[in-house]
Amino acid sequence: MRIICCGTRYRGDDGAGLIVAERLGQVGVEVATSTGGATDLLEAMNGAQEVLVVDAVISGAPAGTIHEWRNGMAEFQRNSSTSHALGVPEGIALARVLGRLPARIHIYSIEAKTFEVGSEDSAEVRRAADDLAYRIADLVSLRSLEIRGLRYSADQSSFST
Amino acid sequence: MTGRTIRVDTLARVEGEGSLYIKMSGDRVSDVRLKIYEPPRFFEAFLRGRHYSEAPDITSRICGICPIAYQMSAIHAIERALDIHVEPAIRLLRRLFYCGEWVESHALHVFMLHAPDFLGYPDVIAMAADHRELVEKALRLKKIGNGIVSLIGGREIHPISATVGGFYKVPSKCDLEKLTADLEWALQASLEAVEWTSKLDFPKFEQDYEFVALRHPDEYPLNEGRLVSNRGLNIDVAEYEDHFTELHVKHSNALHSIVRGRGSYLVGPLARFNLNFDRLPPAAQESAKGVQLTPPVLNPFRGIVVRAVELVFACAEALRILREYELPSAPICDIPTRAGIGQAITEAPRGILYHRYAFDDRGLILSAKIVPPTSQNQKRIEDDLREYASHLVGWPQQEATWKCEQAIRNYDPCISCATHFLTLTPNKER
């Protein structure tokens, strides 16, 4: 699974994905970073069977809310209010048209409080980034166990072979 | 007399957030407002008190598409303040770095942002279904541009190697030669792009522009040159603020730049091409002449062809540099410690980018000023729209709106540059 964290520093919570990347890096999880521009994302996803994308989001939910979108991408409204000319939703849609979409894709987005240029990231988003990094690191650990033949059952909180 | 309003609340296929409002009475345009939400003014305040060495990295975050332009303008301005002159190999490397960014930016705009307008698609995703090879070509070109930026800058996204006095790390000749095959393909693809774009259908629309661009004694401009125009301007870049000024307008956060005593002006590919055609390498000149594109080009819709010619330039220039490059004697030259003030202009893909820094004897920034190309073109875009909208009387509303948006996209405006976020429609199936 390839993890792609999107964002830009010095623009408030726009860097949420990059905070997650930093945290994951600290615990040894390999992460790619991207601006979140469509072509950058396409390139970052290239050749992967499964990707996990982390980005900032505005949806009206409380700041720091973690949204999780699994596989189906219909929920991503491709509209022009993304401030990248071509952003993450367009990158995913374009990958689909070009036959480059990974077989499995998960998107985590952190609800932003502010994107003000030159502002610091908010405490809510920093906390959410810590939580999300922990969840992703956990997921990565479970995956590595799966690779070694162990399967985790969330219902029974146990491993089986 | 009938009235009409054209309103686009969020402009599509431009970098950043902006909106458009045009009010017409009969065939007379009474009001045009291109609204820009986010200026880079906050960055200027953000820079105060920081060491000048941070400026190239911080300002490169202003724009996700042209970070090299911001790095280069910042570095040149600071070097001017410190009277630093880098050795020829570093200069060549910077020029190659910039070529990479031009390839990335122009490939994105020509094929993915502007082409859908001419081919009648709402966006590149719809276009890709019918013109897959065009989009694949754009992606490959962009990747080649990324490859140059990544090799020299240390990484693709927000490159980190460029610094005041040189680079933290410089590539070997052998490293650069690995780019040759890709760049030869890119040159061929760019030549084809000139042919292809020249055959698009262009509205009949010409304006009497004041074009402003850098001009170098023997090169097509990127990092250096005097600032010139077709109305007699010919100044050192340090005199920029004596000849240009910015005006607050109520409807926009961005300031409108004007030439003092004259008004709006145009920066970017059209200006560079018209003022520097004789400085293009032979391959680019011949490709332009081959499609009857010679200065002065006064139709902004033909900017897509000019961008394709600049793609040819960037690839040909990059190949020349690969051939001539020799490892510099040191990656970074000696840097004096002293107070200073310095200005620089470089040619971002969208046009001239002005930076000015003043710092104290500890190197701490006292003031910074940044004038990006889009704010310089903003008044000119409105002037175009004022004229162009009057040609659209009688057009259906939807088509007239589309045409006005296309007229804005002629300028490849980079409105907020780098902030990105998603707008979600919650899905009840979750």
C-alpha cells in the first residue's frame, strides 16, 4: 500500500497531510508527499495497486474531523471550488479515464479550520493529524502481519493464520 | 436597451480562487470585475524578521506550479543586495532549473487547462476520454519537466537545493546527460504541439497591448535582463517601482498593477515572444515561422501557440545546457555578511515576477515586496474582457460565459497559487 500525503506548508491547515507524513516518518512508515495537484497525484499513484491518500478538506464539519472515504469515489464532487486548477478529485477522475486508477484507493481527509496564507496550522488539525497518523501506522502494521500470513480480526481482536 | 450580466462565482481551470462579474447594457460593457480572493501580501508580512536565507524556501510555497520562479526571484534579489556574482556553471544550472519549470507549467496549461476550451470540453477529464494520447503526451512532458526540477532541486515538490550563492548540491555532467533522451522526445513533442495548436480555431480579437518582459543581450529571457516594453520602457529591474505602481480596487484582494501614467500592461508568453523573438533558438523560431506565427501577436487567444513555441524553446535550451555544462568549482560561493537591499525580476511561466528584500546586518528581513505576474496581468485581463464581452452581444448566455472564461484562461492566471483543499458532497452511502 502506497501512502500519499498531500498539502502545502505556510497555508494554515492546508499542510494537514504533511503533518501526518511527518508523524508517520517518525515511526518509520514510508510515505510519499504531493502538492495534491492532479498530475502530481497521478504520478505519485503510478504503478501502485493500492493507495492511501491524506489531504485537507472543507466540508462544513468541525475542524479536526477525520473523514474516511473507501474505494467508491462518487462522493468526491468534481467541481471547480478546489483551489488547484486540477486537484485530488480531478486526479482520481483522470486516473480512472486513463485506466491508471489503482485497484484499491482509500482517502482520509482532515477537516481544516483555516487556509489563511501565512497562518499556523490549528490545534484541532494537529491533534487530528496525530490521531490519523496513529490509525494509518496501525493499518500498516496489520498489513505487514497479513503479508507474513497472519490475519487480524477486528471483531475478535485476535490474529489467525 | 436590454441588459445582461455574466457571472462566474468560481472560475474553473485556473490556479486559485477567483470569480468574474460582467455587467452589460446593450452592447456596452458597464462593469467588469475579476475578483481575486488571496493575495500573497500575507507572505510579505510572514517574511519580516526571518533570515533572508529562508526567503527562497518560504516564497516558493506561494505557488505550487512555479516554485522555481519564486526561488529564483528571491535568490537573485538577495544576491543583488549582497553583490554576489555566481560562476557561469551555476548560472547555467539555474537556467536549466527554470526550463524544467517552464516545461511543467506550459505542458499543464496548453494541454490540460486551455485545450479543452478550444476542443469544446468542460474539462480535461471529459477531453481525455476522446483525446487520450493528447493527455498522455501532456503527462509525459510534465514528468520530464519534473525530472529536471527533481534532479537539480533535490525533489520534485518544493525543491530545496537552490540557495543564495548557488546550490546545496550540484549534479554531475553524467547525471544531467541522463535527461538527454527524454528531452529529445520532449522537443519533438513540443514541435508537434506548435503545429497542433496553430490549427485550433481562434476568435478574431486583437488588442493594442503594452507588452512588458525581460530582455537579455543574447538569450531568451529567464533569470536576467533589462525590463523593456514596446512603448519605450527600458530600465534596470531595480527601477521597477519607479515605473510601475499598484492600486487597490474594492472588488479584489489582489492589487492592480499599472505602468505609471499609462495603465494596464501584459506580461507572460505573448510579451516575451513579441519582445524577444530574435532571441529564440533557431528550432523555436523556425517552428513559429512554420505556422505563420511572427511578432507582433496581438490576439491573446493565440497565446496557446506561443506557449507551445516556448515549450520548444525550453526543451532546446535545456538540451544546449546539457551539452555545455561543466561541474562548477564549488556549489555555493562565499557569502558576505552585511545589511542590504536588492531587487530582482525573473520570467515565471506566466510572466515577470518581482521581488524586493531589505535586511539588516544580521540578515534579518526588514521588508519584502512581491509582485506576481497574475496581479500584473489582472487589470489587463479586465480590459480584455471589457472589449471582448461587447463582441458577444447576441450570444447565448452559457456560451458567452464560457468565452469570457476562456479569455481569462488565455493568461493562465495563477490566482491563489498553492492552497488546495477539497469540497466534498457527503455521500449517504458511506
